[in-house]
Amino acid sequence: MSNQQSKLKDASRAVFSKVPEITLFFWITKLLTTGMGEVASDYLFEKLNPIFSVPVSLIIFIAAMIMQFKVRKYVAGIYWLVVIMVSIFGTTAADAVRVGLGIPYVASTIFFVAALAAILITWYVKEKTLSVHSIYTRRREVFYWLTVVTTFALGTAAGDMTANSMNLGYLPSGIMFSVILVLPAIGYWFFGLKEIAAFWFAYIMTRPVGASFADWLSAAHSSGGLGYSKGIVTFVLTVFIVILVIIKGGKPAESSDLETPLAS
């Protein structure tokens, strides 16, 4: 393939990229969605019968996912709607495993770690890359969203494990996970950690960071929180997310930003 053909092929892939460019805006919005999903899920669980709230959230999640798969390129509003619903659904899934089945947080955390490892290994074996900037085929998009859903569930379980099972509390857990979140950046800039590995490590850690601080804001004083209403915290975080998406929706990621993957 000539250089000109290669450039045209990369340009075509960039046009049909289904994920946003990885910028500071991306990470801020991602953190806000993790916190919002955590508190929104808890709010729905408390205010509505789970028999009603779980199916409704699942239906909205499926509808948002269908829209995401139908569009031919990155659309900020649809993409972040899916992330929000993944956050709510992932929290619900983790809570269902813990509360519905009575499984300890440690066990559910280990389970989601194993599930995430299995998805990433399968993704790499099938596609020879884990680059989020290579999401321009249906199969890669399926792997991407499976990974995202699992990271949200894992982050929820891990955050609850440290805050409750290990008795650290929400604020100390948030601070601890924030420190861990910085590690991939340090590894990337100073110790040669691969960009894809750094991205996914950071992506996973944003979930317990956002969830821990959101829980700290909404938890009762007796539980070590600030005692703000879950409904108010959910509303405020949602407003910030909407403003960021409208003002700084971002552009689609370009396949050339990370290594060019093998064709499907």
C-alpha cells in the first residue's frame, strides 16, 4: 500500500471514529459521569422499587446503546448519554451482585477483575490492539463497550469494598484512589509505560475516584459523608456534565493518535 493510500485509509477511519479525542475535557467529564451514575443509582434504588427502577434504567441503557451503534461517527450527546447510562447500569449491576445475591464486596471485586481481564484478553487476541482510537468496526465497538461496562461495575465494587468492608470511609477511599489514578500518568511520562496500558489503567481508576467522592457528598453524617441529598448531588453533577458536553463536546479520536491496528 502506498503512503497516499495509507493516509486516505487513516482519514477514512478518523471520520468514522466512534469515540472522542482523549483530552482533559474527556477525563473531567468521565469523572463527573462516574459520580453522577453512582449517586443516581442509589437515589433510584431508595426512591423507587427496584422491580421498577432496574428495568427502566436497563431500557434507557439499551435505547442509548442502540443509538450509539446506529450513528456512523462520534456524536457527543449520544456518546456521553451512553456513558451516563453505563455508569448507572454498572452501579446497579454491582449492587445487585452484592445486595441481591449477598456476595461480599471483596468477592464481587475479584469477579469483575477476572471479567475485565477476560474481555481485554479476548479483545486483544481478536483485534491485535486495545487502542480506543481504533473503534471503527462493529466488533471493536462491542469490545469497547463491554470493557467500559465492566470497568464501571469493577470500580463500584472496589470503591464500596474500601469504604465499607475495609472501613476506610468514602473520603479516604477517594483520596487513595486519586493517588492511584495519578500513577499511570507518572508511568507514561517518566517510566515508558505504554499509552494504551496507561489509558485503561486510568480509565478503570476514574470510577472508584468519582464514586467515592460522590458517595462522600451524599452519604449521611453518621456514615462519614457531608449529608447532601442524593437527588441534589445527581442534579448538580448532571448539569455540569450537560454544560461540558454542549460547550466542549470534543472531536472524534483519530486512529493515528495511537498505533494503527490490524484490519478486522
